[in-house]
Amino acid sequence: MKVIEIKNLHKIYDESTVPVHAVNGIDLSYEEGEFAAIVGPSGSGKTTMLNMLGGLDSPTKGEITINNIKISDMKPSQLIDFRLNNIGFVFQAYNLIPVLTAKENVEFIMQLQKWPKEERAKRALELMKAVGLEGRENSRPGKLSGGQQQRVAVARALASKPKFILADEPTANLDSKSTETLLDIMEKLNKEENITFIFSTHDARVVKKARRVITVEDGKVISDENK
Amino acid sequence: MIWSISWKNIWRNKLRSLIVVIAITLGLLAGVFSSALMNGIIERRIRAAIENEVSHIQIHNKNFMENIEIGYNINNANEILDKLASFPEVKHVSKRMKITAMANTPSQGTGVNLIGVYPEKEKQVSSLYKYINDSSGTYFDAKKKNSIVVSQKFADKLNLNLRSKVVLTFVGTDGTLTGAAFKVVGIFKTSNSAFDEMNAFVRFDDLARLTNFDTSSAHEIAILLNDKNQTNEVAAKIASAFPQQSTMTWLELQPDLGMIAEFLNLWLYVFVIIILLALGFGIVNTMLMAVLERVKELGMLMAVGMNKKRVFSMIMLETIFLTLTGGALGMLVGAVVVYVTGETGIDFSAYAEGFSAIGYESIVYPTIGIDYYLGVTSLVIITGVFASIYPARKALKLNPSEAIRTEM
Ligand SMILES: Nc1ncnc2c1ncn2[C@@H]1O[C@H](COP(=O)(O)OP(=O)(O)OP(=O)(O)O)[C@@H](O)[C@H]1O
Ligand SMILES: [Mg+2]
């Protein structure tokens, strides 16, 4: 089943002054359960594309359909609710609310979705366990390592039961050991729970784990390999 | 959840928030304390005026207030006194004669308001007798004829001492000049030197005898109530009971005091509003910093699904909590300081001469009503709300994709 369908996607920044064609005509689709990487040199348009997929940015031209819902012409306020209920996000950094504990961070999303208190707490504990952070529930982000923080971010992204998780360079700030742990957890969730992951990366070891690798350059897809 | 996040967010930068809280605390302390100080001065003045000078309500002949003439009297004064005694709100009453006189000693002369009183009754209505100290005689304790109680100011002017004689000349009921020598039996000094200078007291009977005045009549009936707050309603009752006479409240008798009290009430709020306005800018500035240094985090929150309303509320609550923390602390410290100084009093006697020249006491007891605290609390809340709007809007304007990209 298709989760995402992109047709003739374009993004032009600073159209009025010096236009930058960050995404220049991309056609793509993702199936449920994919574990897909986007690679490409710096400035090739990976972040721009992911932001549009996630409804954080609107395309200059083209269409994005998620689960048969066209998001490319939604209003920003509709997009916020759509993101909350359909998409999980993991960013490179600043993923967590520093004043909340790890568990509260995971619960936060469910709270925005108005889950009942007990269910929320139960699921947060399960997710903390799933990302291998049992026992660290009450630590604040500042007391966790970079890798642990990214794992909490994955748990948080999963909490809302999204259609897929978008991760823009989730390992960029991590050492190789933490990178490996995070990737293993993501891979396990993908295999066992059929969670769809779409991530961008510069890291060859991350690329190696991906089952599909899409390479972009100058805002265009230049190769799309399934392993 | 948002409430608790907001509260915790305040303390992320402890020093910065603490500085704001202390600024608000000090600002409000200054506002509340100086308001209480000013209010204390005015309240004391009003109390002194009521206790020593005008009582709560006075009754006169309708012509008397325009023209102090011996003939403008209340001829059924004793009847009125009897009826007033049956008013439950009335605590004490005293009737007086009031005429203008010339006072002369061998060396000096001056005009004076001569007030004829029944000392025992008068002491129940007016506290003036308390302003005669042990070395300056008594308030008509000795039953001697033609005694006079004068102020220190008056005594100084006419070179009088205790037991000195002063000759008083005035017009009798028949229109002819009359008079007698009076012996000084008491010298008082209140905090209002203008009042002191103008008034001297003699026995009602002495004055009535010398002027041929009907002793069942009077020029003035002074009424003290159990509760000052009932003044207006009781005055209305009295006025309708005795429509031929003029009934006036202390506020009508001393309109300047009422005006000062009213003006002060307004001014106290203006004062606090100015302080809060200044503090408000500081709060806006602080919250703006708090928003700007959290651009990435706010972007992330919007990205993962925190809607505008929630982001706005979060920043708004942070601002209001910050303001209220300082506000509550300021009000608390202010209330304690006002309470303590209100008990001990603050001595301004170094400047007392200036104070008493305009009728004010030299020891000030700061005091302020609960309604003022409530009013200021509302103003603090309003300040918090207003100060939160700009930073919260700033947060709303963030675009999540750009906010996350921001280099910090
Ligand atoms: N807000 C913006 N305004 C103008 N140009 C932008 C903006 N965001 C990105 N760009 C430009 O768009 C192009 C694509 O940027 P993008 O961040 O998508 O690349 P990327 O592949 O994610 O790069 P990196 O690997 O460095 O993260 C770049 O040339 C970039 O300078
Ligand atoms: Mg990028």
C-alpha cells in the first residue's frame, strides 16, 4: 500500500530575488514498511524534500499525497493537526523539551492528541522500553547522552502512531557506537512493527542499513535503488 | 501539561527570571508602601478632623453657615438632642454656641471663634481635651466662672500663660457690644495649627449668660456616630427628621478633605500603573529573549504538532507566571512592611512643623485598604497579560521549517 506519493515536486526559494531551485521536479512514492534513505551532497535538497513530505513547508509546484490525502494544498493550521496525527519527526538535534523528563517528552505528543492519562503513561513506558531506555524514564534530556536523546526522540515520534517517521540526519551528531545502536533500534521497529522510516544521511554506515537508497543531486533524483 | 511546562520554562534561566521577579517585587513594594504612606497621612488627617474638629455630622440653622451671627440659632436644640438620642447609629451629641469675638490683652488683640460648650458632653464628641498636657491645665475641670481654653498658638500670639486673663468682646443677642475677662484654664495644641489659631473654648453657660442667649437653643449640634461609614445615610435620616435645619456631613463641612481623599485614591492607582508600565517593558524584553533563544525548540514543537493556540498559551502563561510570581512577592512584602510600619509608625518630626501647619501629624502610620491590594493584584494580572502578547505573537510568527534550520 502506498503511504506517500509525490508528483512533479518543485521548491524554489527566494523566487523574487535570486531563485534557488532546491527541489526540481521529483516523482516518487513510498510503500508502507519501507526503510528508505535519501542521500546526496550538501545542498542537494534532502532537507527541503523531507520538510515538504512532512508538511512543514509547502511546495512551489507539484503534489504530495499521504494515505490518499493531498497535503500540498492544506492550510498551515490544518497541516499542524495532520502532522500531529500522521507523521513522526526526528530531527538532528533539539528534539526534546528540556524541562520535561524523557517519559514526559514521549507522553507530550499523546497529550496533544488527548489520550487518557493511564493509556498514555502505559504506552510511554512501552516505547521507552522499545528504544532500550528502561530505567531512564525520569531523566531530563540534559542528563542523557546524544544517542539516548535521539532514541527518546524516536520513541516520541512513534507515540502518536504515525503513518511513517521522517528523520533528517538523525545520526549527524552521534558517535559511531550511538549511531549503530540507534540504527539497530530503528531497524528492529521497522521489521517487527512494520514502522515506515524515511531518513536522510551523509553516513555510509547508515546508508548500508537502508533497504532503499534514493540519491538526489541539484534537487533531482538521480538514482533509486532497492536492495 | 502546558501549565507545568510554562512554569518550568521560567526557571530555565534562573538568574534572568529572578532579576525580573526581584524588579517586580521591589517595584510593587515601593508602590504599595508609598501608597500606604500617603493614604496613612490622609486617613489620620481625616480622623483628626472628625475627632477634634467637625465630628461626623453637624446641624445648624440654615442661615448660620453663610453668616455666623448670634441670631441664626437652632431654637429647639434641646428637643433635637432628645430625638437624636433615640437614633441607634448616634453615639454622642454635643450642642455648642459659636460666635466671633475680639480677644485682647494689655499688649495684643486678635479675632477668634468663641465656642461655648458643655465640657462633659463635649468631651464625648471631641477629643480636643486630650491635646492639653499635664503642665498646660485642664479642660474646664475646675468649676470656676468665665474660664477659657485656648491653643498654644493663640496663647503665644497674645502672650498668654495659664491663669492669664484675656478680655473678650462680642455682640449680644440684643445687638449691643458686651464682654468679660476670661481666665485661661487650659492650653491645647493639635496637629492642625490653622484650626488652633482660630478657635477658643468657653463654657456654654458663661457665653449664654453674657449674651442673653436662650440656653435651650444652640448654634451647632455636633454628632458622633458609631460607624463613620454610615455618615451619609444617617445624615439623610436626620435631614428629613429636622427639615428646618441644615444637616451637613464632615465631608460637606471639610470638602477639601474629601477632595484630597478622592484625588489620592486616583493618584495611588496612577502611581502603580506607572510602575507597572515600566516593569511591563522589562517583562516584554525578558520574554522576548526567552522566545528568541528557543527558536529551534519552538520550531520543533510546532513541527511535531503543537498548534498555534497552544504555543501562544504556553508563552503567555510563562509571562503571566513570571509576572505573578513577582507580583505576589511584591504584594506580600509590601503588605508586611505596611503592617509593621503601620503598627510602629514612621516619625517625620524632623519635618513636623511643615506638616502641622497644614493640619497633619508628624508620626505617619502607613495603612491601605484590602480593596487597594485587590485592585493592584488585578493590575498586575493585566500587566502580565499585556506583556505576554508581543512575545507570544513573536513565537507564533515562527515558521517551523525555518526555525529548525536556524543556526544558534
Ligand atoms: N530557507 C531557505 N531559503 C533559501 N534557500 C534555502 C533555504 N533553505 C534551503 N535553501 C537552499 O536550498 C538548497 C537545498 O538545501 P537543503 O537544506 O534542502 O539541502 P540538504 O541536501 O539538506 O543539505 P545538507 O546535506 O547540507 O543538509 C540549498 O542550496 C540551500 O542553500
Ligand atoms: Mg539537510
